[in-house]
Amino acid sequence: MDISQRDKNVLLAGFTFAACYLLFFFVAEPLYKKQIKANDTIKNKIKFIQKYHEILNQKPYYQEKEKANRSTHTTLASRFFKEKQTGLAAASLQKLVESFSTGTVTIERTKVEKPKYMEGILAVPIEISIRSNLKNLSLFLMRIENNEKFLIIEELQTRRINKIDPEDIQTRLVITGFIQELETQGGKAI
């Protein structure tokens, strides 16, 4: 086959172009993309290491927070009844209420009610009936509310018992104390 010099040059240019084209798309471009991906991976690892060092530099801050959390936990633990059984906690609550009543009110009747969960915490309510005058009743209620334990007066019903002296009253209270036991997701029966 007889090919002219001009055709040889065109064919050589075409092969060169095709070789460069194939070299670019199958060699250079994948290498370029691989390098970009490697650079991104390196940048992400550098950011991770920087964040890790920032957290390590804040270690004293987190240690201080941990001490504060422990202190809060200790304070809260003293606010709940230590007994894990509801009957024992109710007995402790009754003793506590009796100590509040000395010199102020006369407890006529005490009844332990069924424990229940309030806001996810186990509550132990007791119902008491007392006789007193208004001043002593207010002092008794103040002692309940200012105690170091979490105590709530859920119900308060008062009625006058002496028509001559309106300050003599009979009161029915439902006082609730709490055990540091959280409600399970299934809502276990008490």
C-alpha cells in the first residue's frame, strides 16, 4: 500500500490524538480523582484530630462538670427515701410526719395508700387525719414543705368541727414521698 507523506502525518496525528485521549481518560483522570479523594480523606482526618485535641484540651472543664454532677447526685439522693421497698418507705414517711406533728397537731388516723409512679418516679402516698387549730396546721404544713425530703401534699380537705370555736378544724391530708426508683418503659406493676 502506497501512502503519501501527508496521509502518514494525518494518521500519525490521529494515532497520537487517540493515544493521548485514551491516556488522559484511562490513566490521568483516574489518578487525578484518586488524588482528590485522598486529599479529602486527609482533610477529614485532620479535622477529626483537631476536634479530638480540642476535647482533650477541655478535660479540666469536663472533670469539673463531673464533680458538679456527683455533688448534685448526692444532694438528690438525700432528698429521696433510702428504702427500696414501698412499705418501709411508707413507714419512714409516717415517722417523719409524726415528728412534724409533735406540739402542733393531733394525728387521729393514718392510712398507707397504694404506691404509684408520678413523672416516672415511684411515689409513696399516705393519708392522715389530724385535729388542730389554724395556726398549728399552718406550722405543720410549713414543716412538711420545708423538709429536706421531697414531700408533696396532694390533697388537703379541711372542715370546722366546733361551731363555737371556728379555729378548731379537722383536716385530711394526702402526703406523698418518693423513692429513687424510675419507672421502666413497660410500666411494671407495683
